Amino acid sequence: MGEGEGEGDKLPPKKDEVITQDSMKSARQLDFTHVVHPPHSNQAPVTSIPSPAVTATPPITTSQARPVSTTTVATPIPPPPQPQGLLHVPIRHPERFESPNSKPRPVGVGETRDGTPQKKKQCNCKHSRCLKLYCECFASGTYCDGCNCVNCFNNVEFDTARREAVQTILDRNPNAFKPKIASSPHGGRDSREEVGEPVMLGKHYKGCHCKKSGCLKKYCECFQANILCSENCKCLDCKNFEGSEDRQSLFHGEHSHNVAYLQHVNAAITGAIGSYGFASAPGPKRKKGQEFFYNQGTKDSPTHRLGQANTGRTPSSETDSRAGGPSKVVYRSLLADIIQPKNVKALCSVLVAVAGEAAKALTEKRLADQKETSVSSSVQDQGQGNNKGTEIEIAATGNQAEKSGPEDSSSDGSKGRSLSPDTLALMCDERDTMLMVAASPKGSVEPTSQLPNGGQDQFYAEQEKVVLTKFRDCLNQIISCGELKESNFSSSRMNLDTPAHTAVKVQPVVQQRPVANGVSQTIKQPSQLTTTTPTPTPTATTTTPTTSAQTQLHKTPALSEKKDL
DNA sequence: GAGTTTGAAACT
DNA sequence: CAGTTTCAAACTC
């Protein structure tokens, strides 16, 4: 076009813009009276401090709450009545993130990426006179200030024309100046963004209409506003939905390793719980039912929208096949939302504390036991008749039988192992459980045969057992959470899956599972779990009450998960 | 920095 | 309301 390019005020006024430089000031114009601003200047009036005591209704309503640098003195617009939960984010320039390959654009003073107060963007309008929504400043309700625009009318000097333009736009669209992003009730945009995680708050009221950008470039208003595309959008080939690998790769970049690691960990955990973690990724946040049909005839493949419209599991293979990328199933553990890094840290802290307490308790107990057993040790030594001196030594010092308690029967299967029997009992609990049935109830083989230095190793073994027990309990809790989630998932799938599918994958099996030591457990066991690795749940009921935590330790075959971990 | 691409806004 | 044009930002080279 270039109709007004370089023409200054010779630009033919549009029909909707009667430019009269009367002195009528807009309500938010404040006191600019002493400002002499040359027409067509690109600079906003540099004024004295604008009075904030402006109460009349401003014509422009968008970004009053937007952080404006101290140099932006143009229009501290009083906030108009706005619906709650609106982000005052200028769509075009949230200035939140830039695509990795984008060049750094000219940045205004205070325009930072670190969440510090930002200066509003400086427009570069040439043909719109900054009186149309093309102009970012105008659209955001601010005067141009220090912009690079040409033939700017978006200043106090042309406020009448500006107001006219505003009115025209409002006549056309009363919501033209309202924020386009409805925020969620949860605030806190920047904190998550700092770590590279996309902020998914809010929703674009109108939605974007992108066709080629995949909604992963700043052309897209949703992407620019750092939100996911929603059902309001009418975009094609959208990749700005939760679960999109393109989007995740864009956002997570260097964090991908950590994410992969956590997924791996969660996969291991969930693998011990059930298999529903696979393909159970929460579907894309966006649910575009209508767009599923809307795009049927477009270049957008149906699978794309299918993946987006499917609120359930949406393996990325669907979308990736659409995107031409490698088909890859995104694993999402059922525990993905349960286990947080802080939980892991907390667990470590707990275990450390438990270890310390165990050491202390064991020391005290050991001293007491030594006094008690010193008398009878000689008798026991004679009764053993065993050629292993270490056992004798252990019996004399630690009275292993007492400390190990009844659970040692489960350790019978650890014959000949070089590890601490208690540790082995923990590590191989399930096999021990199976072996226990055939083993003699009395534990013919004492599990202390491989403790070369007896007392000290025994001490550590005891301590280790306590720690591992605690760890196991924590794992059980995690597993319980996963099972609970799985149960919910299963029930929801009951209605969705085919009967055959349901029969195979969903139907839980309630077993009355005999366990050694005369303890049986009622275990709600998903059929996909192997019978050798039943997962104890909080709902598991032990028919034989036990008083010893150690007993329970060896009865609960939950430690196959620990191996996975 | 120039040219191109993109999608919202404006217009018909 | 759909299609087209205009526009300025985003992006590429």
C-alpha cells in the first residue's frame, strides 16, 4: 500500500476518523495540557507525571494493569469494568518468550525476559496511523511512546481522532479492546515459565485461526499468550496442545533429560502397579469437538483432531503420524501427578532420619541384649554344633534370632547368599514367599552365615533393614496411590472399552492370596500384574494380625518395585 | 537489514 | 457471514 507512508499528516483521513484537534481530552488523557507535541511525531508526549485521578470512562480498556516502564507515561488508563479473570496480556506482545530461533527484536527499555517489569512494545506502524488494532500500542490502550511508527495519531495531540477511532472500533466490536485471554483462577505465570515450562493458564476467547504456523510460533495469539489452544480456536494443524511433542520439545529443550528420567522412574513404578500408565496420558487439554469435523476436509488429517478431541488417552503417535514425525508413544505414568521431585527429596530425608534413629535404637538394644545374652551364650554355642564361627559369634553378640523375629522364616530361601539375609529378604521377598511354603517353618538355616565380622555387619544389617522397611512402606503408599488412580481409570474405561478389551485389561482380580507365615492377604490385583509381584494395598487385609513390623516386612512382597526403582 | 511469511484486523 | 485486502509483527536469509 504505502498510501500514507512518509506522507505525514497528508494521509487521507478515513471515513471513520474525523480528526479534529480540539482540546477535548479523553478521560484517561490526564493532564497533558502543557505538553507540546508536534504532530506526527513518533514520540509520545513526554509529560509531567500524569495524574492518576482520572475517573471517566476511558475508551480503551485493554492493558491498564500491564506493567509499564517508568518511561511509558502515556496512558495510565484507569481500568474499565472487566470480567474477572482476564489477563492483561497484549496478545501480540506478551513478550514472554521468544521462539528459540527468533532473533532478538529491538527491545524497549525494561523489556526483559526474566519477569521484571517490562516496557510496552514499541510499534512500527506505517499505514494505520496507530489508530487501528493493528497497532499494538493502540490495541493495548496506550499512547505510542518512543515508538518507531510513522504518522502516528495515537498520542495526546490527536486524541480526538483517537477517540473517534476507538469508538468506531467499539461500534464494530464492543469487545475489541477487551483482553482476549481468560485466565484460569490460578495465577502465577512467571514462576513456571522461568523453568521453561509452558504456562497453560487462560484461554483465548476468540481463539486463533492459524493455518501454517502450527500454533507454535508467535504468529499464533494463543502461543504468544503462552496458553494452549482451546476449543475456541479454529486453527489447522495445531500443535499447541498439551501432549504435543512439538510443543514440548519447543518448551522443554534442555529439560527433556530430566523429564525423560522422571518418566522412566514413573514408568518403573507404574509398571509395578499396572499397565494403565501407558496410553493413559491425559489427553490434550483442548477438546475441539466441533473442529474435529471442521477440519475433516482440510489438509489437517482426521487423526490430528481425533487426537485433540479425544479427551482420554491420546498417544502421540496419532498426532505424530499426522505431523509426519516418528511414531512414538508418550508414556505417562499414573503416578506422574503424584510423585513430585520434592517428594523424592522428602523421602530421602525421611530415610536418612530413619537410618539415624535405627542406629541409635539398635545401639541401645544391642547393649541391653549383650547383657542378657552373655550368660546364655555359652549354652547356645554348644547347641549350634555348627562349624561356622561367625554364626557363633553373631549368636553371642546380637542374638540374631530375637532381632530378626518371625520374619526370618521368610529368609529361609536366602540360603547360601552372601548378602545380608534381611536385605535379601527385602530384595527377594516374592521368591522367598514362594519358597517359604516348602521351607521348614522353623528356619533351619540361620541367615547369618555370611557375616564375617559379625557384630558390626549385623548392626548394619539391622539398620539397613529398618531403612528398607521404611522405604518399602513409602513405596507401598505410592503404589496405593497409583492403584487408586488406576481403579478410577479402570472404572472409567469400563464404559469405553470393548467388552473383550475390558475383560482383559481392566477387570481387577481379588485374590485371597496365601502367604507364608500363615498370613493371607486379600489383594486387589489387576490382572496384568504378574502373580509373582502382587501389589499390596492399604485395603489389603491380613487375616492374621501381626505385631511385628518385621514380620509384615517379609510378608509384603512389594519389593520387586524397589528393584525397578 | 531486507525480504518473506503469517494471521489478525479491516473491509467488501 | 464469507471472502478478500490490509496491516504489522514474526520470521528467514
